[in-house]
Amino acid sequence: MTPTDLAGASGYTSSYLGDPHAGQLARLRTLESAFDPLSQSVFEQLALPARPAILDLGAGAGSLAAWLVKRYPDARVTATDIDTRLLMDLPGIHVVTHNAVTDDFPAGSFDVVHARALLCHLPEREDIVTRAITWVRPGGWLVIEDVSLQPSLSTANPLLRKVAQAGVTLLEQSMGSDMRWADTLPRQLRERGLLNSAHRTLEGRIGDGSAADTFWAATTAQAAPALLKRKLLTQQDLDAMADLRADPGFTETALTLVSAWGQVPALDRKHAAPKEIHHEP
């Protein structure tokens, strides 16, 4: 997909989070720094065959796909995105241009299907989860990871709450995002009959110089022109938020990184009762 095509696309690709944005690669790197340790720890929980086929759906800038190739040297790792320009220089990875909303894979193609920080931004998220399960071989795993902004929406700090609500409103209006959807992931997988379902959460704080703090700052900065244009925030609000983050006495939970995974029933276990396991981080 060319930059011209992307400019005319709707939803994520034409939003302030889209890959054509000048600061997108740097912002995705901050997301990777915040999320990669959790994602890697989840894969360490999975029992995989000797030569697994792994799909990283909406792979972004590709850090997890690159790690998967090293972690599973005999695996076939497929990385997809609607815009694959940031994935093309990664060695050992099969890169596919793919729209999760409209494009499918043959049933039973992969031992693991993984999606991170993707589905919360797609209004068709429920249908995609259901379809993604069919892409997994019996006995394989579906892993969905996403970001919840519920902590900053319920904070007692009025400025943080205002900025967070403005960001959520912008995402809802421009893309149809649901920044609370990640909190439903354990239930989503359980209700679809996946076995051995489990989840982990990681608290993301701001004001402490952490990877999550850097991700928050990069995303807010990239959203600033759209927030101002829609009059969801003023420049004074943005400046005050930057000052608050820089205050040595301030730190607060702003987001939650949620990972949930479950196993597609093997053919001879399709009537087995799902089992849910909760892992603390």
C-alpha cells in the first residue's frame, strides 16, 4: 500500500496513529519497550511444537516478530500489517500485507495467532477474534494483548483524567476505538470456548521515566494537533500535563497492559469444559 493509498484509507491508517505519520516509528518503539517484556513472558508460557507456525497480526515495527525468530529458530514467523514498510528489513520473517478486518487465512494455518495493541482500535474487533480462532490449529494458541486506559479515566487527578478522556474521545470519534476493551479479554477468550485460558496484566505508570511513561508521552505528543483541532484540549492543558509529568513528586498509573491467551480445543477434546487460570504478573 502506497502513501497515497494510505492517505485515502479510513480508520487507523488515516488517523494520527497511522504509520505514515512522521513520528510513528519512534512512537512504536516506545510501545515495544513498554510491551515486549510482557509479550515475551506470555510466549514462554506456551507449549509449542518443534517447528511452530506463528502469526503476528498487525506487527507494527516488528520487534516481537524479530524476537520470535530468535526464540524459535525453526519456526515460520509471519508478520502482517496493512502497511508493511516498517517490517521489510527484518531477516527471517515472512511479511504479508494484510487487513485484519477484510482478509482471512486458511483454517488451521498457525500454531499461534498473536495480536497486540491492534484490536482495541478496530470496531470489528469481536468478529476478528472469532475469525482468528479459526486460523489456529487444534491445540494451538490465540494470544491477544491490548492497552486499557481505565486507570487514567478513573484517577482522582483531574488533569490526568481530563487529558485521558480527551484522548479516548479522539480515538472513539476518529477510529471507533474502545480503550476499555482490553479489560474484557479474559472473558472474550473464555466465552469462545478456548481451553487453559489465562491472562497477565502489567501496570503502566507515568511520571516515573519508565517505558510506559515514554509511550504515554509520545502518543500524547503525536495526538496533540488532532486534540487541539477538535478542541478536546487546549494548549494550556497540554502544557500543564507536560509539567505534571515532569514534577519529581508526581507518578500515577495511567494504563494497563493486558495479555490474554487460550488454547483451541484439540479435535478429540472439543467438548471439554474450558479451564481458566489467572497468572499474577
